[in-house]
Amino acid sequence: MSVTRDDVLRIAQLAELDVDEDTLPALAEQMSRILDYVAQLSAVPASEALRPYVPGPDAIRFRPDEVSPWPLATAPEEFAPAFKDGFFVVPKLGQFDDPAPADL
Amino acid sequence: MSDGKAVADHLIKAKRLNALLTPPKELRKSLQAQAAAARPTGVLYGMPVAVKDNICTLEFTTTCGSRILEGYRSPYEATVVAKLKAAGALIAGKTNCDEFAMGSSTEHSAYGRVFHPLDKARVPGGSSGGSAALVGAGAVPAALGSDTGGSVRQPASFCGVVGIKPTYGRVSRYGLVAFGSSLDQIGVFGRSVHDAARVLSVISGRDPRDATCEDRDSLRLPTVPESLQGFVIGLPREYFPPELDPAVRRACDRAVRLMKELGAAVREVSLPHTPYAVPAYYVIAPAEASSNLARFDGVRYGPRFDGAADLRGLYRSTRGQGFGPEVRRRILVGTYVLSSGYYDAYYRRAQQMRALIAQDFRNVFDRGVDLLFTPTTPTPAFKAGEKLADPVAMYVSDIFTVTANLAGLPAISVPIGRAKGLPIGGQLIGQAFLEDEMLEAAYAVERVVPATDEA
């Protein structure tokens, strides 16, 4: 399995990752080595019926269906631009109107 | 023990190891405040426990050893940290680690490498190398790490301390920054089996905030056994290959002889799919990492590397500059094996191999074997820089530890001797949720095996 420079660029795009032009050749070489190494998995005959194994509970456990909100780690007054008497303070609705053409 | 300043000063003496990421001034201030507030009735009252930097704390920043989280302060704390504090323990700063726990040498931290406590030319192991080095240097009696492929047991072995990876689901992972979600477990380092077991007992148990944490009570501490009468211990032949370091083999042979003298029945067993464990691991772990690390994009956490024309440019430049080379490599490999056309050949195949590896263990345990004994690592601590150029050589050093993660089993590394002064670890792998049995045997090994004698 040989990974090319273009393969690395395509994968990097999928991963939303900038890759330096200078590091491309080394990266392609290292990825080829890693993928060659893990390719030995295909040497073992695995029945298609073999179910993948994941440890942990067999099914998702449900919590009792009760409303019990955990307190916020950060209080609203700490992250709101303005907060008063338990409410978020926002600009008056009228102020959201489109600005008059003269203002532009 | 509850003098916060004394605890901090003792820790700061180990500064040369580069094991602690918390600045001395901040550490002193926090430990004094924590000591004043600690509950005197707690079972860990006054015990300093250092915490790996991928576990969220309110007291200190949580950077995962990465630039992308530089200065990040979590708005909540991990369940394990809350449990330690409730038991009276002091959170003794954050420890350096391989970036996002990816590595086996703690050379992949954005904040510099960690030094081995006995030989500064060598690595302490990884990825929880900072925690292991601090316990190894005697700076703290215990520390937390995380173990995705051996990241607690391997550094414990290298640094001559005890390291436990609990059963998958034994300890809550709420507040652990996810790397490989089907493999990660929070683990414990201790100077002794007892120190590690005490901490494990406190942090284990159910947590409604983690759906993968089993609905079980916290672990009860076993008593130290008089003998190993009634224990059947398996030696998997795949873990003792001809190329095993001779000193590691001698140390294991000696430990086995001493376990037999304590009354254990020892038999050779086979886990035939072991050679495929590392390849399967290096498909599954990067695949999960590429997904888990997608959240670090410069929008919600940590610094933003700006100057991009649009949003995707912002993601790409932040991730490109924020992640180090090993993390970038693993994200790319993970993205590759999950991409269309390769999924069946790599990811599905690796998951099937995982099923075969788990079945190997079940077969052995079903035939009356209680525990398995193996070397923790193929060699003692290697030299810094030795494996940096070749990622595959670094990966292969995880050969004896990744299987327990793939199968979700508990395992412990206990010091069993030295090779030219460097510690050697022996690993006991137990059955799921039978940590008490595993710890009993570990107590016995610790009691009879001369941990600091040359093998």
C-alpha cells in the first residue's frame, strides 16, 4: 500500500487539517508504513458472520424519565452579555429593524 | 500530610523531570486552599494525587499536552476528580503527557518531553509519563492516568511503580478528554499496590453522567492474601517470544517461581491472535481519535490560529498549527481507514480481529484460568529519541498491553526487578470486573518479588 502525496492532501482535506508542503513526502512515507503494517490483518481469514466486539454494557441503559437538570457549570450571568433579575437582557425589538437607507 | 505548602514544595523538587505542567506558584496556592478545605473524615484525607492533563479539573488548566488547548480551563470537573476531593485527597497539579494521550514515551507533548526519574537520557514511557515519573521519583504517593493501549501500565513498568488499568466500565470517564472511546479507561499509579488500590476504590463505581460506566458499587479492597493457594495463573506463550529481552525474561521467570512457591498453580496457555493485536489497535484507536478530535477546531476550545479567509480555512489552520505531528499522523490514518472504499478492508477487519482477541481470553478463562501473567513491556525504558523517527517501532512497544484494552479487561503492572538499574514490570490480566482477585495476586507478587533487585 503506497500512499501518495495527493492521497495525503485528499485525506487532510477530509480531516479539515492543513498540512505543510515540506512535510508531505515524510508524511506520505510514514502513512504508507503504518498502513502496510496494519494490512497484515487481512492475512487472517475472518468469517463475515463474525460480529465486531465492543466492550461495555450490551444495551444503552435508560435513566428514570425525570426532569432533574444539573446546575450549569458556569452561571448564566457569567457568560451572558447582560443579565438582570434572572433574565437575559437583550436589545429592544425595535432596534432589530433594518436600518434606514440613509444610514448605509 | 495535610500541609498544602509542604506537599507543593515536595512536588516542586521534582521539577527537573518536566513531569508537572502546573506552575509552582499556582500549585502552592491551590494546595494550601485545598488542604484547608479537605474533609478530615475522608478515606484519602491529605493524600496528594497528581492528575494527568487530559482529565478535567476546576483548579487547573486542562491542555492534554497540546497547543490546541493551551490555557484551556474546563467549566466542570471529571467525576474521578470530584470523588477524590470528596474523599479528602488533594489534587496535586496536572501532569505532562503525550499530546491527547497518543504516544508511548511522553516525547510527544507540546510542553517538552518528560525525563525518566532514574536516567534522564531515557523516556518514562507514555502516554501518562508525567504521572508515572512523579510517583517513581517519590514526589506523590499516587497519580491518575489514562490507559487506551497501555498508557498507564507501560510507564508504570518503565518507572518502577504500580499501574492499574481497570475493567472498561469500572471507572467513570465523565471529564476525561476522549481519545479512543471504546478503549479508554482512567487508571491509577501508586508507589505500592495498596496506594493504587485505595485510589481506585475511591474513583470506581456508577456515574449517571457516563453511559458506559457500569451500574456497580465501588470496588471493595481485598485483604492481602497469605498465599496464592487456589489461584490458577496462565502464562500465554505468545507473550514470551524468543526475542524478549533476556533480563525481562529472567525477572518473569523469577516472579513465576515465587508465585508457585506461594501455592499458585501455573500453566502455559495460548492466545493465538495476539500478533494481530497491535495492527488492530492502530486501526481502531486512530479511527476513534479522528472522530473524537474533530471537536477541536478553534471555535469552541482553546486558542484560534486565525488569518484564514473563511470558516473552513479557520478550522484547517487552527488544527494544522494546534496539533503536533503524532496527533496529525493519527488523525490522517484514522480518516483514511474510515474513508469510503477502505472501511471494510481496515476498520471492519480490525473490529472483527478484536472479537477474535476477546474470544481468545474467554477461552482461557473458561478453562479454569483465573489470571494471566506476562511481561508488561518487551524491554526496560528505552532512550529518548530512539523510536521517534519510526512510528511503527514505537507502536510495537505496546504489544503486551493493547490486548487488555481491546478486550476491555482489567490489568495491573507491578515492579518485578531491575535490568542494569532500570525497572522491569510484570503484568497480571484479570477477568472483567474481578479486580479484587487481580489485586490479591498483585499484593502477593509485591510481597515476595524483590522489586529492586537485578534480574
